[in-house]
Amino acid sequence: MFGKTRRTIGEHIKNIYEEGELDREATWREFRQVQKEGEREVSRKVAIYNLDVIISVGYRVKSQVGVEFRKWATQRLREYLLRYSINQKSLHIEKKKVKALQKEINSLNDELFETQKAFTDGLLSIISHYSKSFELLDKYDKDELSSDNLNKDVIYVINYEDVKQSIQELKSDLIQKGEASDLFGNEKDDSFKGILGSISQTVYGELAYPTIEEQAVQLLYSIIKGHPFSDGNKRIGSFIFVWFLEQNKYHLNENGERKINDNTLVTLALATAQSLPEQRETVQKLIMNLIKN
């Protein structure tokens, strides 16, 4: 072994155990071996050592084979240590990547939570702010819209001269913006006066339309559907509708916000214009429910 005799190797093994380099019980076993010697079989006990002993002996013997072994072992050890070091470095890098990834995941989770919270808050806000609209849509589908609990405190009685002046101011403003022509607001006949007169007419001493809601809706509906002007009927009808509500201090809700915003006003005007005659009562009830307190 390693170019040395059995005796030399035995001495090295003995020294290894005596010096406490290796534990004898953990690295040595004795086995019975049978071999032929001439015509007879001889059984002897043979000591078998593990790899740890062989390596330790290789680092002790003074021979060329021992030198080659140590070179080989040193190279293997060096490669192992380098690989271990590189692996440790890679592992450290990977751990950093994992931590960064986990941080990113946590950040995304936080963003997702905030997004979900914003979505939920927004949904609750919609439900809260438009609950009346949803209720009206449900009643509309079921044909259960009512005209109860309307406001009879009419503080402004519609007047032709007041209305005519307001329409003229609207016309001047729109012409200045390039949004209307001279035909805008020109009465085709006396039908507009008739519409205004019907708002405050009485039947057996009682107003035909005794509430703010009913009068406002009649103005909007009658002007848009009656076409009393050469041009601008939908715009004038919408304008007089909100103008009349303002004159009666009835255009704001309990939060101080306009009951009818710009988009809603456009929608109501178009819905009125496109509605069928048999839908008149339903359309009017819907608008009344939108403006009543």
C-alpha cells in the first residue's frame, strides 16, 4: 500500500490510533477469511480498515505513491472547498432573492388589500349614494312608482314674463358661445303661453298641479313634447325645469347637493323626448320621485 510494506503500514496505523487521530472501534473490523495454502484451506482473522484509515495513512507515508496521493487528495479537497464556497455564496444570493421576492409578494399583498379595500369602499359608496336610484329602478320595473308625499309649499307661481326673460338670457349666453342661432327660443305660436297657463290652472277651486314636483315635471314634459319653440325645445324645457326648482328653493337635497346634476338632466330630457304617449304617467312619476325630498 502506497509503495510501502505491510509492516510499515501497520506501524502507521498503530500510531494513528495511539495519537487519537481516529477511533479504532469506528474504523476497524476483524473478519474471518478462508484461503487455500497448498492442498489445505486455512482460516485466519483479517483486519479490515475503512477509508478514513487509508486517507490518514496516505498523509503519513513517505513514498512517491504517498506524494501522488496527497497531491490528488489536496486537489479534491480544494475543489470541494471551492465548490462549497461558491455554493454557499450562490445560496446566500438565492436567499437574498427569495427575501426580495417575499418582500415583493408582501408588497403586492398589501397593494391587493388596499385595492380590494378601495373597491369595497367604492362599492359601498355607490350603494349608499345611489340607493334611492336602485329603489326607483326596482319600483319602475314593478310599475309601483307613486306620487305620494309631494311638496305643496309652492312659493313661486310660474309667470310668463319672468320665464320669457330667463329664456332670453339663456339664448344670449348660448349665442355668445356659438351654441345657438336666432331661431332658438322663438315661439311658433301661443302654445308656450298655454303650457304655462296650464301649470297654475284650477279645477273646482283646486290647483290641477298643487305640488312643486308636479309643476316642475309638467313644465319639462310639456315643453319637450309640445315643441312650442322653433328651436331648442329640449334645452329650454330642461332649463325651465331646474330654474323653476331654484325659484322654489327646491333644487338641493338635504346634503346641499343638486338633486339633478348635468348628466341626469340630459338623461331626463332625452328620456322624455323619446318616450311614447302611453308612457307619460310613468316618466312623470319617475322624475317626481327623483326630485322630491
